[in-house]
Amino acid sequence: MLQRLGKNPFLLRKRNVPVCRLMMWACQYFFVGESRMLDGIIWGDLFGGLAGKVLLLQGKKGIRDKQLFPPTKNQIMLSKNKIKWIRSLELKKFRKEEESFLAEGHKLVGDLLGHFECRLLVATEEWLAAHPAAQADERVVVDRDELARASLLKAPQDVLAVFRQPSYVCPPQVVVDELCLALDDVQDPGNLGTIVRIADWFGIRHIFCSPATADLYNPKTVQATMGAMARVQLHYAPLVPLLETLRADVPVYGTFLDGDDLYTQPLSAAGLIVMGNEGNGISAAVARHINRRLLIPNYPKGAPTSESLNVAVATAVVCAEFRRAVSR
């Protein structure tokens, strides 16, 4: 190894070259990318003492796999175990165990940095150079091929990050003081992410989700929020107990095919808007607590049309009308 660097290790030892200098040359050789490791060579015979014990090659595993060198501020290798860990966050079981979630892409990661604790930031050298203030517990510099192996996207961008899931405490009076959403078993991750984005657009900061609603931290949901999850808090709990705690004068809205025309009803600046499941709508148990039944009318009235609107589209229509009506 050292011979390739133009240094004869045996002559150097005879000339009493310090062991630290030999170790420095060995490190230089290693980090310039030499991939061939010589089986069965014990560098203790060459370096002697402590240095030999540190630089012990064990076959083809080499020095890197043993992590004998302390990591720098920006690590330069994404290990197989780290890739496996990143990709495991696609499953809810592992997201729950790790209390973490995965985000990918320039805008999404950029929006979430500073709002959530970043455990791992994996990015190209170009991205890190353009974002020198990006903070994370661990930063790894990769090329695009390495990033693609860790990514869950078909067309990965220059950065992905693993964030820690936050823990929110919802103020008990929030439904009385401001407009909130409640989702009754909305199961599609893309729909949930879009609804979070819609809520962000219309200034709704709290969404109550039934336990069967899609997981906010599903990678598909995270991508669909486009960063809006940094400003909207989701609270998972059974909806019926929540509704039972509300005073009778707190407006609870819901959309039904037999409801009253959304555009002719008085709408309030505070209260709860309930949106139902994609196929079944609002469940009977939740519907019993709704005191304002609304309909999004089709045009022209009575004409043949689709059976219903997509729940995310319906949420956008309802939220837009609430904000328009209140601002008049």
C-alpha cells in the first residue's frame, strides 16, 4: 500500500520515521479511494504498538466497515445499514418505533428544516453548498447514484432527510376559538396530504383525525403536503368523544348529499368542519353530532353528474366558501 505512494515502509521504519507519519500516509492512501484490500496482512507487524492494533485489516471488509476513523462533520459514505434504515421508514411500524419520518426533495426538506428536528440529512455536495445553514444531527454527502439507492422516489432529487416526529398538545378551546377540520377515516395518503396543504392555504392550523385516517408520516402523505405539515398540526383520536365534549352552541359542519346549499347558509369563523371517508362519507356515529348539514351543489341543478366529489376537492370548496363568507 505505502509502496504505491512512493514510500517503502520497511526502509522508513529503519530510518525511524515516526509511526504517526506512517499512519497519516496510510490514511491518505485509504481516503483516495483504494478499494483493494490485502487479505491476512497485519499492519501491527509494520507499525507496531497501538498504531498496529488500530490499523488491523480483516480481509476484504477493510477499514471503512469497522469505522476505525471518527466521522467528520460531513460524512462521505452512506452505509448499507443506513440505507436500509432510511427505506424502512416507508412502513408505519418502523416509523412508530423510530418516532421519525422521511422527506425528500428541495422544497419539502427546505420547508421542514427548522420546524422539525432533523436526525439525518443526505444530500449532494452541490445542495449542501447552496444550503450551508442546514442543521442536522448527522449529514452525509453523496452522489446521485447513492441517493437513488436510499430514495423511495422514482426520480430522486438532490436531498432527503429523516426528521423526528413532533408531539403536539392541542388547546382544549381551539374549536371554539378558530375554524378546524375533522377527518372521519380519510384513508388515502395523497388525499390527506392534499387536505393538509389546503388547510395551510386557508389558515386552518388544527386537524382532528380518526384513528383509521391515513398516517400523516406516510412518505406519500409527507410528499403531498409540500411542506404544509410544518404549519398544520394533526391530532389523532376518536372523533365521537371529541364531539361529545363540545358545547351545544359550537357549530359542527358536515357535508351530505341531503344537506343545505353551502352557498346559502350562514357560516361561522370558528367551529369544526367534518369531512368523511372517500367511499362511505361521514359515519353514522359522527353524523349524530353534526348540527350544520351542508351540500356542495352541482351545476346545473338536476343534471346528470358524478356521484360525489373527491374528499380533498370537497374540502377545498368548503374551506374557500367559509373564508369568503366570513371576510365579506
